[in-house]
Amino acid sequence: MRIKCPHCGSAARIRTSRRISDLTVEHSLQCQNLDCAHTWVALTSAVRTIAPSMTPNPKVYIPLSPRSPAANNAQDKQTALALDEPPHPRAMAIHDTG
């Protein structure tokens, strides 16, 4: 992962890392530009899934990106299920006028 210094734009190096949760890691970073030498703390968090894990952790939930092919597949499966199921009897009674 490449991180740039927010002040001078030079490359930064991760000096230490500490896991805060299953989804978030805190990093101490240092600018590699000796004239800048900025040192700061940043967070890295998982915010959305592009391709689901083949070995998912049941304790972790990361929502699917709407642009993920997996999200499209899930939507297609939901649509197919809705089309395959017979209408609910109450829905039939509402639409049945005769």
C-alpha cells in the first residue's frame, strides 16, 4: 500500500500497526522526505466488498459494493426467486376483484 504525506506529498512508511477491530487497523506513519519528516497516525478500514471471501469469517460483515459482480448476482438470484415463487394468497385476494 502506498501512502503519501498529507503535507509534502512524498512517500510515507508505516512504522507500526495496531489492530483496533476485525475491520480497522491504526498505523503510525513517517514521511520519507527528510525536509518534511511529518509523523502521524492513520486508520485503514474495510468499507465494502468487491469480491466475497472464499473463506469468510462469520463475525465479520462488510457490505457488498453496488458495482460488485457478486451484488449483481445476488440481485439476479433474488429476482429469480421472486419470479419462481407463487404469489402470496393475500396478494391474490387484493388483486382479485371478481
